[in-house]
Amino acid sequence: MSSSRRLRYTRRALIASLAPAGLFQLVKAQPGSQAGAVNRNSAPSQLRITDMRSVLIASNYDYPVIRIDTNQGVYGLGEVRDAGREGTALVLKPHLVGKNPLGIEPILDSIRNFAGQQRLGGGYSAVDMALHDIAGKVYGVPCWRLVGSKYRDSIRIYCDTDQSKDPKIFAERLRKRREQGFTYFKMDLGTSLVAGRPGAVNNRGTATEKGLDYLCEYVQAVRDQIGWEAPLAADHFGPLTVNDSIRYARAFEKYDLAWAEDMIQVGHLGPGGDAPKNWQAYRELTEATTTPIATGESLFGLEEGFKALIDNRAIDIIHPDPLTSGAIRETKRIADYAAMHGIQTAIHFAGSPVGCLASVHMAATLKEMLAMENHAVDIPWWDDLVSGVSKPIVNRGYIAVPDAPGLGLELNEAVIKQHIRKGGYFEPTPQYDDFILDRFRRGGPYPHLDENGKLVTSM
């Protein structure tokens, strides 16, 4: 063997030994599975998006799940924010069809201007999840590996708990959560709990000092049941102004809450809806109390939503919902920026297992992660919506981080069909094809697959 041939051989052997097994192997599509041998008839560079469809699952909050299809049989799943509408994602179809889904950041950049606060962040977020799901399947790695390294193998969960006007019953419900294995707790502490008591609520609909004493009875009862060492957060206080929020937060200081959530409601578009424009109010609240203050479940994006709050230290804890804030890549960006400023992250979540596991992948890569919410622990069929993941998904207060390619799950078609709100199971979406036709009318023909399954986007 000549020296030049020997050198080429050595280089090839070295590259092969360093490449992670299967990292650049395209998964061959098989019925009911995305795993299998290498598909030697195609390559990642030739992968193209061909369609986007949706299914609306009826639940405590409806779950709009979307699917992005490709010309090579690999598809990705995503989810629009709970109680949102699938159309916020489907309207982005013309900006996706014909593109290589592995170009995640360029695609997300191209649709960022169509995202907004509250449920308007849901379309962008759903697309982010689906693109990461596709890329993970193509490269044979879990979604978390596409954005970083794991800091934890499981995610600590807290869950919603129905309130009761009887403090003892309310506390008993939290105690049962502890028996289920939960170690992080949150209670709704609405002013409505004491509205029927004489002298408890003023003419603005907020608690008087007497009413605050009554509300504190609920917190005390819960503390007596779950202990003082357990993290306990509170939410849903009602339509509070800045001054009202300060009064409430100070009344709760002696109970060492993990945080008080979305307190300032007057002048806001829902929980934290216009907080970026009103960060001064949140900073005034945060500086006036030792109770940690959290907000952010309705905010999208770092620059658009969270940066002003973080830069001005207006809150103690950011509380994004990944199905609004930007899903995997953008929410990690937000949380990492917050960590640089000494601000921790808690995750709001109330969707299906699709959005849940996408959020878990993201949360696994965060340095400063407190806990993640789940609104479905009392829904008996919630776990059955998907397969391929450890069951129960929420196990003794934790969710295991998947290591399978992509999101690491498949949909259970039979179960989902039992819970469809309207329409069918990923039916065609021709109503959005008109937008694609308009887009390509000036630059070329409508994108389509030829008889060989190849995407055609130009003459």
C-alpha cells in the first residue's frame, strides 16, 4: 500500500471511530415506528417538508396536536398551547412546505414575526417541537441532545389541585398529593374562597385585612398537612392591582411560599399578559416583599417577552409555558439567560403528553430548574394517548427524560380517536394550501411530489 493510500485509509478509519454510532443515519420509516435500519434511498440533505396536519383532542383543556410530514416518511409531532387553536400552527404551512426540516433555526427565524404573546405563541412553539422531533429521529438522538446536555435524568413535577372553601378539605387534597409521591406543591388561593364571609372582601373585589387572615387559614392548614420543608407555591388570587398584590404577598411571607404567581392582574391581558410593558409594576412588587414573585406563562420569546423582566430584576422566578414561550430552543434560551442573571425557572404546563415530553426534553438541559407543572394527573386516559414512553408518565412526582430518538413517543391512534373534539385524525388541510399556492404563484409551481416521491418546487 502506498503512503498516500495508507494516509487516506487512516483518516477514514479515524473519522469512523470518532463518529457516534448512527448519528447521521436516516431512520427508515416503518408502520407504527420511526426506528429501523438506514434508509439508503434518501439522505438528510434531500429531506423536505411536504405537509402539516392536526388533530384536536378534547380534554380539561383541549390539546391541538400537529404533525409535520416529509418526503421520506419521517414526521414530527408538536402541540399548540392548551385551549388554543390548531390554526395558529397550520397558517404557517406555506412558510414550511418545501424546506429541509433539519434547518431548524433558519425556519424558526422565518416564522418568528408571526408569533405573539399568550396563545399566539402556540403555532411557533408547535413547529419548534415538530422540527426537533424530526431531526432527532433522522440523527438517532433524543431532542435534548440537539440543544445541550442533560443536567438531570428526571423532571420534578407539581400539579394542580382542586380547591375547596373548607380549609380542612383543601389541605386534605394536598396531603393526598404527597401520598402520590409529589414533593412540590401549588395551591389556588383565590379571593373567591372567602367572598362569602362578612367583611372579607372590599368593594374592589379584593380581600380586606380580615379577608387576608381568612386566606392565611388555608395556607396554614396546608402547611400543617404537607409540612414546612416542602415547597408550596400559590396562584389565582384574583384581579389585583400592584398595591393589592403587595398586601397579599406580605400577608403570606410567614408561610415561606416557593412563589406567588401572576399576582398583578389589573391592567394585564391575562396572567402576565403585558408584563414586559409593565415590568416596573412587577419590580415594585418584588422589592416590597420577601415572598418570591413569579410570572411568564403567557409570554413569548426572550426579546419580546422575558428580557425586560430579567434585565430589570423585576421577578424572582420566570414561569414560561413552553407551548407559548417558544417550545424547546427558545425556552432554553430564555431560561439560560435568566440563569445568567441569578433568576431560576419553573415551567407552566397544561397540555397533552406530546407537549409535556417536549418540555421535559428542554427542562433536562437547564442549569436552574425548580419544577414543572402538570394539569392531567387526574385524567385516567392521559397516559394512553401515546406509546413508547415509561408509564405512568408522571411517576411518584417525577417524569423520566426520554433517551429514544426525537421526542421518544408515538401517538396511540385508537385512544386519540375516542377523544377528538372536532374533525378527524390528521385529516388533509387543503384550506391552507391556498396560501401555499399564492406564495409560489410568482416564483414557480405549487410544490408537490412526483411519481417517485420527490418534492417538486420549481420547473
